[in-house]
Amino acid sequence: MNGTAAQQRATGSNRGRRIVLWRHGQTSWNLERRFQGSTDIELTDTGVAQARRAARLLASLKPDAIVASDLQRAAATAGELAALTGLDVTHDAGLRETYAGAWQGLTHEEIVAQYGEQYAAWKRGEPVRRGGGELETEVADRAAPVVLAHADKLADGGTLVVVSHGGTIRTTIGRLLGLESHHWEGLGGLSNCCWSVLGEGARGWRLLEHNAGTLPEPVLGDDD
């Protein structure tokens, strides 16, 4: 178990805080099923509309703080919620999507054709540097502390919205729940502009909602 999660469980603290992990809106590379990773791709017009619709729903939760990846697809998504709530957005590179080296810019089909064994090993839950990039555990190592640091600033009962990317959100949820990394794939992906909610319980963070926000839609892009 990760040390942070283990320490949280040991303290038994329950301040009633809530973390909403919100994936960015649609991009052209999502539609083409190209692995974006840390490539800085902007939202499509549909992605902007998705962000505006979702922002209206999330604003009703009366969030207390917003933190977002500094990549423009996440920053623009966060900006829609900021416009409705009046909150400032803190941007943090620690919330970027997984750096995937040679995979970045390739379609799903190209990845399977060129890196079939690597892709299969990743799907089996083995530690794989996809395209020579980051391990999933390394993504969690940089992203989860950012989320926890901002959550710790909340008042009791407060809500933090984290605007990030499908793979980063999945690894962060896995880490905060104290799951072993080979089980993280079981969480499934997030559709564009959908979100998951973690609530604080007596034994640490627990998953309250996953891939929420609309009727089920296909998961497009990095986390497939």
C-alpha cells in the first residue's frame, strides 16, 4: 500500500471533504484515438460545449477550489467552471497526462501494430514504460500529492475540483484508494468531461461516483 494512503487510514481522520476529478473535454486527437499524453492539444468546439454543460452541473456542488493541469485542454475546461463560480484556477504541471514517449501522436491501431507486446503487457497490469515514457506509478507519484495538498487546504466539508486527464485521474484514484497498481485498470476510463467523486470516510478516501455526468458514452482517447 502507498505510504500516503496508509498514513491516511492510520489517522482515521474524517473531515467530510470531497474531491471531484474531472476529465477535460473532447479534442481532435480523442476523436482520432491518438494518444495525446503530454502533447498540448486544444479542445474542439464540441469539447468546449461539453465543458460548459458539465460546468453548470459541477457549479451546483458549490466547489471551494479548482486545480487543473496546465495543458490547454484541461485549463480551458477548468476555465468554464471558474467563469461560473468566480473561483481562481491553480494550474499544476503535476496533473498532466502520462508522458508516453514514442506512443504520443499514434492512433490506437498504430500502437497495437507497432508496440503490440508492450501494449498487451500494460493491459495485463505489468509496469510498462509506454513508448519509453512514464510508469503509471510515477504518474501517481507526481499527481496524487498535488491533489492531497489542495484537499488539505479545504475546510471541513469542502469540495475540490481537479481538472486533469483520463490516465492521470485513474492512477490518482487508484493511489488515493490504496489499491495496488495492477488493479488500477479495473477502474475503467472516463468519457470526455465526465468525472469521479471521492469522499472522505473514517478509513480514508472512498469512491462515491465514477464516470458520472451524463448517460454512458464511449471512452475516447488516452485511457483505453
